[in-house]
Amino acid sequence: MIDRRITQGTRGEAGQRYHERMWTMIATCKKQNRSLFSFLQESIAAKLARQPAPSLLG
């Protein structure tokens, strides 16, 4: 909600999905006391190495 007020929302479905995923990652990493930056680094490294993405479930 705060994001929508500050950024005036998104203009399309792709932007909406991006924001939903980012806010989910932010909230989950915060609950797990995990670094969002580290998680994003691991995700990008896995993608570049054609490996499975790291999980946020554990």
C-alpha cells in the first residue's frame, strides 16, 4: 500500500507482478532475518549458472 502511494502504482500487469514479487521477497526475508540483498545475489548467480533458484521456504 505504501509503495502504491509513493510510486502512484503500476501501469500494467507486468509491473504489478514485479511489485508483488518484490514485496513478497522483502517481507519473507525480513521475517526470516535474512538479507534481501544476499538472496537477490544468490538468485541472480543461480540464474546465470543455470541452477535452481534458492528457496524462500526454509
